[in-house]
Amino acid sequence: MSGMTSIFGLLEKLQSADISVHQNRCAVVRNRNVTCTRCADACTSGCLSYEDNELVIEPDACIGCGTCATVCPTCALEALRPNDAELLQSCLSACAKADGEVIVSCEQILAAAQGRYDPGKVVGVTCLGRVEESLLVALAAADARHVSLVRAKCEQCAHAVGVETARLVCDTANTLLETWHAPMRADVVEKFPSVARLAGDEGYDASRRGFFSSVRDEAKSAAAVTTDFAVKEALGVEEQPEPKYVKVMKDGTLPHFVPDRRERLLESLRALGEPEDVMIDTRLWGHVVIEREECTSCQMCATFCPTGAIAKFKEADGSFGVEHSPSLCVKCRCCTDICPSDALWLSDEVFAVDLLSGAKERYEMKPMKNPPGNPHQIWHSMRDLLGCDQVYER
């Protein structure tokens, strides 16, 4: 794995009209011992790859498909053209014209089917890997009836990993929708639904008014977000640039953030109502388990956790430890990668009700043998490491 400095410089090359880069969110930038390579593993064009355990970036190879942004757990990469708000608005608009069916298709099959489908009922993307769970669940909350992701001959496509990502996204979204008792489902399909075909003027159908009205409110919300981007651009309002280096906060941890996609997903789930009280296994969340006997109380897991899913606590009586919030976990596995004593592991299953309740789990830790701030900390630590008393200070 490349060191933090080289990773930081390399990621900057990806910044373009298609991809927005937030380097300080990258788990590998935050700690060089993190092993995440999901963006490179999912890259459909060869823009991102690993050679001899080194990240290689070829900016000119980027096709703007957004698959890397879909798989990035911390949203260090964000897809543009369209951004999430624009894509949601396009889907809602097409949904209203297609009797509640949302049809998203890759550009290759759109080109092959030119003239045989109604462009107002189909949303085109470079690759189906652009679709992610917050979009699908938002469509369910807007009363969409079904989502069809229409693929081309993906097995013969150089970007085949995109459809694999789309299938995984559909599986995750369908698990959530089933758990939240929502009727909508999303599927990767090989043919356009019949509603997408071109047809003549069929006149006004009053029975559709109710559905259109429900979609209209969601479209307004998405349009408001899109308009905000447009107004800022027109007025020349610049976003504050991210600092080049992340500064440690007063509690000794790096700054935390929760990706916008994750917040939107949780809001959409909340709009769907209460879930079943069951455990779910998805690509999105994990439940941290700490083996107290193995833990050395270093709290490095909380120091580097990107979202604050693991956070430090200290009470007036001197007790201390970490709190874990499953709803904030993005399954980046930073904590498991950097734990020096392998005292921490991540369960793939979480309780669905915990995602909306904000449930927390406390792990009280034992006092550290050589706590920070002790002027003899290094001496004592080296003595323990060497297993020898004949270690002296000078």
C-alpha cells in the first residue's frame, strides 16, 4: 500500500467534471495501514488500479461512470454529471411518465435501441454501477412501483464490473425494502419493460393524477438541491476548500463526518416507517465487537474512525472506553485494519431497528499499562516489548 502522502497526491488527479474528490475522507489517507482498495477493484475503465501493491491512476482513462463512488464507503469520491440530486430528479420525472416504473439503462443499450424507446421514460447512465442504495430507497419512499436497471451485453463489456456492482446494490436495497415492508423492488434486467416503448398520444388518464402528485413533491425536493448547486455556480459562490492535512481534534481523534448519501438513505428509510426487528446483512453497515481481554485500551479505533461510529468516552469517575453506533458505521474496516492487538472484529449483521434509533453500545476499557503523558512511557513500553528489565533511560 502506498504511503499516505503519495495516496493523497494521487487521488487529487481524479478531480474532474465527472468525479469530485474529498481526499481527507479516504480511509487510506487517514491511516496508511488501512487496506481498502474498493475504488481500484471496482474501476471499470482502468483509471484506478493496483500494480505491485501501489495505487496507479490514469485520469485520461476515466469514463465518468461513477462506480468507484458507489463502492467507496466514506464517499471520498462523489459522482457528478449527474450528481445524486440530478439523477434522483431525472428518475422521478421518468417515473411519473412510466406509470410508476423507473427505468435506468446504460448508454450502450440506449444507443443500440435508439428510436425504439420513449426517452422521457428512460434515464440513461454511462454504466449501471452509477446506481446506489440511497437513490433506490428514495424512489421507494416516493411511491415508485419498481426499478428496472436495463443492462446491455455486460459479459462482453470492458466495464462488466459495473453490472456486478449494480446487482449488489439491488440486493442490498431489496433487503432494506423488505425489512421496512416497502412493496418496491429493484432488479437488473436484460430487456426494457413494455411501458418504455414508443407510443402515440394516448390522451389524458385521470387515474394517474394521484400518483403524479405524490411524485411531484419528491421531484420538488430534488430540484431544490439541484437548483442550489446551479445558483452557487451562477453567483460564483465557491465552496470552502478542504484543508490539505487533517488536524487532530481536542479529544485526540481525527475529524468525523457522515456521508450525505448515508444520511439521505437513513431519512428515506425513516419515511418508510418502522422496520422488522430483525438482523440484516448488507454491504453498508457493520457491528463492531471488541474482545476486552485482548484490547490494550489504545483507542486507535476511535481516533481514526471516519464517521464517529466508534467514539471515545471518559466519565468523571475516571472510567473510559469507546462507544459504538452501528447506524454510523460505513463498513470501511479501518478499525479492524489498524487495531494493534487484533482485539476488534466486524460483524456483517446489524439490527435494523438500531439504524434509526441511534442505539449505542459501550465498551469500558481497562487502564493502560503505559498511559500517554507519562514521562517514562517510552522506557516502560520498550522494557515490556523486549521482556527485559535491563533497559535504562539517559
